[in-house]
Amino acid sequence: MPNRINEQIRDVAEVRLVGDNVEQGVYPIAEALHIADMQELDLVEISPKAVPPVCRIVDYQKFLYQQKKREKEQKAKSAKVVTKEIRFGPQTDDHDYNFKLKHAQEFLKEGSKVKAYVFFKGRSIMFKEQGEILLLRFANDLEEFAKVDQLPKLEGKKMFLFLSPKKAK
């Protein structure tokens, strides 16, 4: 919701002025607009729900620029979660398993989540138990690097296991 400025603020009798270049306090709306006009700046409503509403006298374009800049900084600080996938067949041999295990360890060390799944083709769905055992073994082997978010669960022709990295102490 954009901030109201100058003449858009007309449904209130008085406002509380804050800011650098103004005597802080409660003013009638007409006087607040006059002060802003004298300084060739805008009267910007920054807290409309307060009683009386809080306004600041600033250059509106500069105000918008600083607001966007703050939002951008907050967005950059928020953590981005990456999920890496590792696919197994129900009869994955030891060499392939160990190769994929090493990759999963690297993914977890760099802070990514891991989604491991067994893909059943055709009649291999009869080996659901093998797939579950494989995923549980995978989770067990990664115990020191990850915690299990979701135990093996069959959805359609895939059995999923979700792991997230353990926080370094």
C-alpha cells in the first residue's frame, strides 16, 4: 500500500510531525501542509493507523528510493534454501550408492537440502521394501551431516526422503 502524500491526507484534522528539519509535535493538517510547502518538500504519511497519523516532511522520491533500498537489503539478507535431488533405482549397486552418498555429503556441507528418491519403473514397484531400505540406509549414513525432515514416503512411482543440513556448532 503506497503512502499518502500532501493533499491525499485530507480525512484527518491533525497529524503528528516527525523528522529532521521540523519541530516535532501535533499540528493541524493545514499547518503541516504549509510547513512542507515552505520547505519545498512533501508531507508523507508514514503511520496512518496511529492517532493522530504520523507524517514526515521529506522529498517523496528520495523517501521511495530509500524504502526500496531497505527492502532490497532485507531480501538479500534472507536465506535462500536450495534443494538438490538424488535419484536411485530400487537395485542401486554399492558403487553408485557410495558415489551418490559423497555428493549428498557435499550438498549438505554447503547448506543445501537433499531430496533423495527411488524411482520405480514398470514392475519394479514390487520392490517397495528394497527402496525403503535403501533410503533408510542413506539417511543413516548421512546421520552426522543431516537430520531427516521426512521419512521415506511413496508417492506414485517415487519414494521420497527429505534431509536438511545439521547446523554447525
